Amino acid sequence: MKGLFKVTTKTIVATGLGAAIFWLLFMFVKIPSPIPETSFQTAYGVSAFFATLFGPIAGALIAFIGHAFSDFAQYGSPWWSWVIASGVSGFLFGFAFKRTRVEEGEFKGKDILTFNIIQVIGNAISWLVVAPVLDILIYQEPANLVFTQGAAAAAMNAVSAGIIGTLLLIAYAATRTKKGSLSKK
């Protein structure tokens, strides 16, 4: 857990870049679902990617800021229950930061499984618990609607993070020098 919550200049720069990418993807690169006010969001794959590389603080801020800006730009004000749930999901995705070997040039088998278990748990907590409960508490939304929306969002965001996040992490790991791969001649 050492270094998991460390914030460096690199983390701050990655947060800004990640939030901007999340914002644009969240607004423009999504597939509507039959459930009202829910979409398949590609942004969560990118959020999971950045969170795995830079940790939970960056992950939380990327998803929170990107979602809030997107809601503000599209609707005039953020839907805070879901913005907070996005931040929670990014925070939880960040627990893959020290549990994978992506920076060492390895992202195969066990690392992929670890990442996907973490992101599925993060999506389940965020969209099956945090978003619906906050919808009920903040906006007095009907429970049956918000839990249906939450279940759909959990499934779609887990698929997004699972496919897009995994592919981005595999590609990124391929650019890293593997430990022990260089030899002195």
C-alpha cells in the first residue's frame, strides 16, 4: 500500500489530461441503452487505464472532474449522485495501481485477471450502491428506477473498463522495458 496515495507532479498532469479525455469521451463517444438516462460509456475504460497507471487519487479526480464538466456542458448542472459515483469508481479502479506489473512491461494473465476483478468490484460498488442510494437521498428518485439504471450502468461500465481498459493496458505495457531484458555487453 506504500505509495498508493502519493501525489506527484506526474499524477497532477495525468489527472488533467485524463479528465479532459474522460470529459470528451463521456460527451461524444457513447452508445445509448434502452434504460433511460444510461449509456455504454467508453470513458470508463480510459478512467480505469489512468487509475491503474497513476493510482486511486488520479482515478477519482479524472472520473469526477470529467463527469462533472460533461454534465455541466450538456445539461447546465451536474447530476451529483452519478458524478460522485464516477469518482468512487475511478478511486476503486486505482487499487490496481500497485497490484499489476504494467509499468514493468508485464500485463498478462494474472495482471489482467487482477485488474478486471478490481474494476468489476469498483463498478458494482459505484453503480449498484453509491449512485442509486445518492439518487434517492439527494433527488428523491424512485428506488426501482435508480436501481435498474445502476444495474445497467454497472454492467456496461464493467464491459467498457474490461475491454477498453485491458486493451489500453496491454498496449501500454508493450511500450515499457521489461525488467532484466537489457544486458550489459
